[in-house]
Amino acid sequence: MEVELQEIRDFVALVPPFDLLPESELNLLVRKLGIRYIRRGKSLSEGGENTSSVFIIRQGSVSLYSEEDKLFGMLAEGDLSTAYCDEGGDEALDARATEDTLVYCISCDVLFDIVKKHPDAAAFLKDAPDRRLSDAVKSSQQKASQTATLMNTPLSDLISEELIDIDHESSIHDAAVKMTEHGVSSLLIMDSGNLSGILTDRDMRSRCLAIGLSADLPVNEIMTPDPVCVDSESLAFDALMMMTQKNIHHLPVIDGEKAIGIITATDLIRQEGKNSVHITRSIHRAESVESLTEISKLIPDLQLQIISTGGSAEHVGRAVTAVSSAITRRLIELAEKKYGPSPVPYAWIAAGSQARREQSSHSDQDNGLIISNEMKTEDEPWFSYLADFVCDGLDACGFVYCPGDAMAKNPQWRQTEKVWTRYYLGWINTPEPKSLMLSSIFFDIRVIAGNKKLLSNILQKVSTETKNNQLFLAHMTANALQHRTPLGFFRDFVLIDEGDHKNTLDLKHKGLVPIIDMARIYALAEGLEAVSTTERLEKAAGSPSLSKDGSANLLDAYELISRLRVEHQARQIRKGESADNFLSPKKLSRLERAHLKDAFKVVQTMQESLSQRYHAGHF
Amino acid sequence: MFDFLLSEDAKRRKLLAIAPEGPVKVFLSSPLIDRNQDVHAVSLLSLDFETSGLDPGKDHIVSAGYVDISRGEILLSTAMHDLVRPNKLLTENSVVIHKITDDDASAGKSLEQVISSLLQALAGKVMVAHNANIELAFLTQACRQLYGISPRFPVIDTMRIAKKWLERRNKEIEQGDLRLFNLRKRYGLPMYQAHNALTDAIATAELLQAQIAHMDSRKILPLKQFLK
């Protein structure tokens, strides 16, 4: 290898999938490269030795166009274009230089040879970035659902109950009482803080009752001493195997030297039982804010469980929102019990992520009250009590107060239908920064309890004002474009560079919020009633606002970023940390990083086309 | 023009008659290049010499780097980099510039081997160089020294193209403007860290592609417009 070609080789060596190649193969590969200079506006397919080539962008940038000449992707330095290298060959894609661009070209045949030798490269190259993105989302969901739950759930996720134990010198009678009290079938027996044995229902039967042993004897007479233990970091599957081999049904779980609980065969089998249906049922039965608070502690586990059983981020959002809405409704019922029935009809509305059904275990609350126009001044205190009771209750349950004060607790958001209508029309007609911020909260809205008609009356009037209202939509767009994806020109992530979250990516504000904002604009432009982001993107597909391709790409990007976020939060919850949105790219595999970049690129492209549509640059 | 072509052809035939067997004869036997054809269709070879100085009479070629350009594509499969084994010690100056020490160079080939390979690669192609006078003068000198005669080499000089381009736009040319590095920057071409004959040959080839791409793409660009 000519040392002189090293600079070119070193550049190529950083570009996936070539980064998977050993140096010897890279050296051979460089010898097969061509270099071309493409003038701005020209297609990569023009000229050159070989039209069926893959292109690596060395300098400049390239836009990808679909058959219908729709822009669907952009490539920059270090990106790979396989637009002219489709094995199927039926996709009519075009790649055009958006600025003067220097490319390295490799014949597709050379690439196919590499792919044959390196299956990893094949997986990476199968499609152009946007199509690749869609595959990544599908395969990660498949992988999760194929893997049995027990295979990937550590025991520490399953033993949530407190440790129930008894001293080895306590009587058999006392042990029986304790087991009955806690409704458990086994007890850990402790000797001055150390695990000395295990006692089960069966031991009671066979070693005590059946042979007429006195219940006053100490438990160490009938316990199984030095029981087989399992480490809390073991997988549920390992515990099951151990039980099957030794024909036992109870295993003490230890963390290092310390016993922390018992896992039973029934626990393992019933793993699926801890779902949102179960949780909402207990919410309906809760009689106090305190018991609701207790139940809400299960939400992080719920989130964990959905993810580890192969559920998507959307499933998490729906399940958590189902729980938060059930808590809200129960709080309203409890308030009505406390303060008496409401003087006039009203609607408790959720805004923001709860309205979109996209909450996670640490979402804050956005809500309000729409009250019938019949309300008199003397009715106001009742609503103020209701609002305080519910908002405070939600806060206690982990849905913390809205930092922007967009809550029913704030009198501004506890108003009659007439006032709310005036609010909306005001935001639409005088789109200033504050009203645009409020629009982005209150245009995602849903009735949680009460009279739905109050909201639909307002939305009817509002929808005729927003649909095709170019000026308002342009302002919304300009506002939405303030959230830019953290992708630098040199295809690297732009990380947060100071503070507590140094060197991380803010997945929520830099990844999800831009998509949520765009989906809202498409919905407003097309007069859609849909509130959830995925539903909005699905319903707007093929409308003048959003092409089918654009919709599919955004949906994939949304699912991918959401998934990375919930998985990140699941890791934090498992470690006992509180969940946040700040992910370090170092925690991702190279492939995941590439997919995340693809997702950000899709968002960038769609922001670009939205901005062009509404000339948002002019505001 | 036809007369000119004829005279060019006649000169070649005259040279061919006296050329010794070997690379220079092979080179002269290749078909004459049509100066009216579109530059995109011409096979080109981008060449750079590193030399021990600027005087072909006293100084010598230290290394040669070259690469083919075909239909607007630089083909790295053809990239060559040869070091020339020196007859005398390298002067300190060139060591500083090219970082080639006597040890490196002694691992190289003889001047005859290097020029012979180059002539074979160059047959039927137009040479491309930046500030081509240097390459032309040293190549001609080497041919005379080795074979007693030297062919005439059709040459595209990227520096001259740049100079004409700037002059036509009445741009004042400042010192350094015409250097390869600065011209590449003007066209948004990446920076190469290394400074050696092959990297410079590739850099020059890229520059030419950029220069051609920035000319009117609707017209045919005849080769003669580019020749020195």
C-alpha cells in the first residue's frame, strides 16, 4: 500500500460499513476508488467511469430525491449514498449535489463482494439511510419480542416486595402467623442478620403438622438450612432452570452476601400479570391520595416491563398515560366526594404529552379546566379546590407540577368555554412568542373527565381558523424550527458541552420535540382531530402538507428515538436512578449511533421542507 | 489548425525514425491525440515530480507520482509513486521540504526505470500538472539524458487555467493565489496533510476536475482550449 493513499484510506476507514473492514482489506479497497468532482445541482449518476457506484461524500453535500422528485434525505461529509446501487434496481432514486461536492466512488460489484465476506456490512448497507432506518426499527422490535421475557429480565426487576423474614429462634407458630399476615408461602430465616435457612408452607405441613410437632418449637427445627440461593443480577431464566433442576419452588435472592428477598416459581410465571390493566384496577379502588401515591410507584416497573417484553415506545406512552389518566379521574372522584358535586358542568382537560398519550414515568403535568359559561362568581371556589386537589395529587404521584404553570391550579387555565375560545383565537391571530409557546401546549388537548362537548365546541371554532391559515402556520413553523437536531455538519452528534449533562444528547428536546412540533403543524394545516404524534403523522400522510414517504420516515425516526429514550430510562430505573432524557452516545452501539444519526437526518430534512413550505425563515 | 496538426505529426514521425528501441519509441508510436475532441473524453494523466531544485540542468527528480483521469474520474487503481535512487547526496533543502531522506531514496528505483514506467503510462494520454513547466523541463531533460531525444508532451497546466480564469475576470492576482493549496481552497476541495508527489498529483487532478466542472457545461470543451 502506498503510504501516500493513507489519508484517503483513513477517511474511508471511518465511514460505516467500511469501518468494519480490517486494515488489509481497506488498503485493497482504496486502490479501487475513483474520485469525482460534482458541480452543485448535478446528479451523481452523470459521467464517471461506472454509473453503478456507491458514493462516499468526501466534501460537500448531496440531496436524495424519490421517484416523484420529492426530497427525502440529505447526506454530508462521510456519508454513503447507495442510490445507484440497489440490487432490486426498481427504486428510481436520484442523488444530486446541493453544493460542489467531491466524492469517492466504488463500483457496486466491489461493494457486493465486501458484503458477502462481512455479514455485518450487509446489514448496514441493505438500504439507503431512510430505508435502513425503517428496517432498524422493525428489527429491534422483533428482536425484543423473540427473546423470551425470562431470558432478559434480571431477578432484581422481579422482586419488588419487601423482604419477609423471621429470627431462627422464633416459634413455628409465630412464623405461621407472619406468613398468613403477609400472604406469603415462604419465609427467610435469619440468624443475627445472616441468612440461615428457608421455611415454606410445605415444610410446615410435612415437618410439623403431619408428624404432630409442637408449634412452640423454634423454626430452625423444621427449616431447610443453608438453602440454595440465587444472585439478584441473575436472569429470571436462570432462576427457573435452578428450580427445575433441584425441584424446588422457592429461591432466596441475594445481593452479594445479603438476602434481599425470595423468588418463587409462581412469581416467574405470573410475571406478565403486572400490567397496566392490573394497575388501573387498583387505582379505581384507591380511597386516598396516599394509596394512589403508592400505586403510582409501580409506573417505572410498568415501563420496564413493557420494554423488556418487546413493547414499543408507543406502548409505553399509552400504558403510562392510561395510568396517569386513571389517577386523574380517581382524584377528581375523590375531590367530588370531599367538596360535593360540581355547581355547573365542566371538563378536565389534559394538554401536552398526556393529551398525546406519550407520557413516560417522569412526565410533568399539563392540564386545565373548561367550565360551562353558566358559571357564577360564587362557583369559582369549588373549581379552585378541585384544581388544587387534583394537581397536588398528581404531583404526589410523580407527575410533577408544570414548570410553565400550565395547570388547572393556575386561575388562567381554569376558565369558561367563552374565555378559552377567546384564548385560542387570540393565539391564532396574534402569534407572538408567548402565544406560540402556549399554542404548542394547548393544541394538544383531550378531555380526561367531565363534559366533552365543552372542548369540542371550542375546537370546532378554532379548527376553521387554523386550517390553511398560512400566517399562523408560518409562525408555528418558525417556532418549531427553534428545536434543531443535534447533528453537526461533520456528521457527528453535537453534544451538550457543559453542566450536569455534559457530553450527552437531549433525546427529548433535540429529537422528539421537533417531530412532535411538526406533527402538530401538519394536523393544524389539514384540520385533523388526531392528537397523538403517530396518529397525526399517519393521518397527514399523502396530504398536501406531508408526503407518504415523509410520513413513513418521520414515524420511523420517532419510534427509534422514543425507543432509545425509554430504553435509556429503563436502564436508569433498573439502577434505581430517576429517569431522564440525557443519553450519552457512548452507551450506544456503533450501529445504533448510525441509526440515530439517520433519524436526526430525517428530522433535519423534514424541518427543511417545512421551513420552505411556510417560508419560515422570514419571521 | 490542420497544418499545425500535420506539422505536429510530421515532427513526431521524424523523432520516431531516430528513436532508440524502448519506452520512448513506444510512447511516440501511440496515436496522436485529437486536439478538437471534448476534454471530458480525453484520457489524462496527472503528474507531479518532487525535484532537488528548480534547474533541470543541475537538479534531479527525487520522486514521481501520477494517476489516470478517465471520463472525469480519478482512478486510484492507476496511482503510482516512485522514488528515484539518487546519484548524488540529497541537498539538505529538499530533505526539509519533501521529508525524503537518503535512506528512503536509496530504496527507490533508477531514473531509467521510473521514466520508462511513466512513458508507458503516459502513452496516448495528455499530461496534467500544476505549474507544468517544472514537470515538462525535468521530463524532457531526463528523456534526453536517457534516450538522446525527447518527445513533445501535450500538457494541461492547472495553474495556467487558473491564471487565465482570474485574468479574464480582471481579478488582481496576489502572491500565492496560484498555489495549488490556495486554488483548491477556492473550489472547496479538502486539505491533504501530506506533501509528496502522488498526493500532489491527485490534488492537481481534483483541481482540474473542479475547474472543468465550473466551466459552461452546455458547450463542448475542446482539448486545445486547455493545452499549453
